[in-house]
Amino acid sequence: MLNPICPDANGDIKKMPDDEKRHWVRMINGRLMAAWDLKDYKAIARHMGLNDKAPTNWIQKFTIPWNAIYACHSQTGRSIEWILHGHDVTFTASDRTIEKMKQSAATLIQSSKEMQMLSFKDDSLEALFIDGLVNNFLNVVGKEQN
């Protein structure tokens, strides 16, 4: 069974050697400590309200600590991708793509105005709203403009 979160063995966790599995969980624990600014594994456990040995057990038993990963993501804003693998996924948008996004937003706004869901006192406010929508979206997805 292929698993997209698995860093090695072509996505098949079962084919990963045990030492690689343990190393992966050690790295996850390290990123949890970094994100939460904690000093050691016991601090992760205390932060999560778990037994002090829980993070060490995750390594020994190769258990991916999904509850800690999700809690860290929720509390710090760090991406799940970063916690699992140490890198973030970046959305890249060309100027042409951004322009198309703005055109789509304008169409959506026009439809909303026709249905009397939105109203603007002048066109400059509408243009500002469109730019804001697109920029907020790009900020949320971590856009890199090329």
C-alpha cells in the first residue's frame, strides 16, 4: 500500500528499514520541539499532557504522532508537511495566473452584485476588494511569484 507521507521506499512504509523509520520519527519530534520552542522529548509529552516517555515510545515503536502533529500545526501554524518532512509546499503563481484569478474574482463579485449580495459605492473599492481577495489567497497558500 503506497503512502504519500512516507519519505522513502517509494511511499511504502512497510518497505522502509526500521532504522529509517525511527530516524524519521526522531526528525518529526525534533521539528515539534523547534515549532513549540521546547528543549527535549519530555517537554513534548508534558505539552501534550502525555506520559514523559511517549515521544521516545513513538520512535521505538515507529508510531507517527498524529495527535501531536495536528496540535502543533493548530497551535503554531507550521504546516503538516513541514512537521513531517522538514519543508513546506509552496504555491507558485505566474503574473498571468494572478491576472486570471483577479478576472475570476471580478466575475464572482459581479454575479454577487447582480444578486444584491454585495454593493460598492464606486469601482475603485471593487478593484481594491478584488486585489485583496487574490492577495489574501496567495498569502494563505504561501505563494511565490515567478
